[in-house]
Amino acid sequence: MIPTRDRPRDLAAAVESVLRQTVVPATLVIVDQSPGSESKDLIGQIYAEAPPRIGEKPRLTYVHDPHISGLAEARNRAMDLLEDGIWLFLDDDVILEPRFVEEILAAYTRRPEATGVSGVVTNYSKPPLEFRLWRSIFMRGPFRDDRQAVYWRVEELRDHEPLRVSRLGGGLMSFRAEAIQQLRFNDHLRGVSEGEDVDFCLSLGPRAQFFMAPRARLVHKHSAIGREQRHFLARLSRGAFYLYGRHWNHGFKNRLCFLWLKAGCALLASASALRRRSLEPWRAFLTGARDARETLAGC
């Protein structure tokens, strides 16, 4: 399933990479939130012109509804249209390597206990050393994201067996249908929804097991179209505050980790404000926290 909005060329590249898979998905659901029909027309043309490979193409279900208000709601609409099997969630600005779907399915065979499996992004670069140090110092306990270390070692791990992780990334994750058929994304999250993927994984409960398959590879183009341009501290604090309020606001250790992360964000905001000679980093940090509290109040 692919949610999309106002990215016809990116979407076309993503769909073409799906059509080139060595194992062809049975169904492709696209949920288009664009005001116009350019994306729908382009995908129709691609489907009409694509030569049938081994006699089949994914069955296309195209939902065009500009009233859908964000990624979470779009994914929920797609989930309502799917049947049994493995459900794969993709962003509209990714390009899959030809064996991506095959390797995702192979990971479920190798790890029959898996609730969900994601691939890896091959074009992420390591952030600067000082930011990696900041993450290792201040993002502790439930805030530690073990996906990043896999992305940073993607070439080294190219032929590695699936790796156990605590959460999956929204633009390339999959789940067994029977595990999530009754679950939906939090549709109080509007627009670009920081933390919606982690929120979804956590909603499956502590018994769920997640893996990353280094052999299932794709490029994430990170399209600038429709992407939030605010300071990264707004996104970081919005996701962290939301996930803490939704899942982690219990126990002394979690509370301590949250206070420690807030202290780290304050330090980061102060350093960035001094460097920029602007209070914008502080405003971004506080705005993200406020947005998270407003979202939680509506849940």
C-alpha cells in the first residue's frame, strides 16, 4: 500500500519499481490525497503500458480522496481494502530493488516468529559525529532507536540474516495480516505524523517481534514535495513527547529517560540558537512539544 499526495513523478517511480519485482505482489493499493488527478492519470498510463511479466501484474486499487487528512488516515483507508497475507507499507518516494518483496517474504520464512519485517534504506548517510554522540547520550531507554545503527551499516550487513529490532520504519515495513487486521493507525495524527510507525508497532503489545531484513533494500529519495520544512527539533520533540504520553509515561526509569531527553533537547536547542543567533530552535522544540500534547488531548 502506498499513500501519496502531490508527488506524481515520485509515485510513478515507486510503482514502476513494484512492477519490476521478482515476486509480484497480489494487490497494490494507492491512496491519493492530491487535489488534482495527475498522479491517478500517470499511474493509469503506467499500468496500461506495462508489459505483463510472467502473465501478471498486481491488482490495482486506486483511491483518490483529497479529503483524507494525512498519512495515518490514508494508511487506515488502505488497510480497510486489504485481505489476508503480508501487508507491506511503502512511502511514495521510494525505489525498491528488484528482489525487495522476495526478500521480505524470505525473512518471514527464516523468522516464523516475526510479527513484522522491514527492509533497509540504502542511501541514508551517517549523521555528524556530534549528533550521534548526542543520540547515544540522551536517547536512552524506550527512546533509543535501534533501527539507525542498521541503516548506518547497510553495506556491511548486505548479506546478513534478519536482525531483531524494537520497532519498524513506516515507509518500508510489513506485517502479517492476522496480527494487525483489527488495528489501525491513530487518525488523530494529521499530516506528516512523527512517530506513527513506532506507535503502531507498540500498539501490537510486548509479545510482537520485529525484524529488519538487510537483503530487502530500497532507496528513499526523501522528496521535498509536501515535506515539513520546520527545524528538526520540532519533529524530534513532537514524536518523542507523543510516544511518551501514549506509551511510556509510567515507571521511574521511563520518566527519568524522558526528563533526560528533554534536558538533551534543551541543550541542543541552546547550542543551535547560539550558532544561528536566533531563538528559532527553541521555538521549534516548544512547538513540537505543544503539538504532541494537543494530539494526545484529542485521543
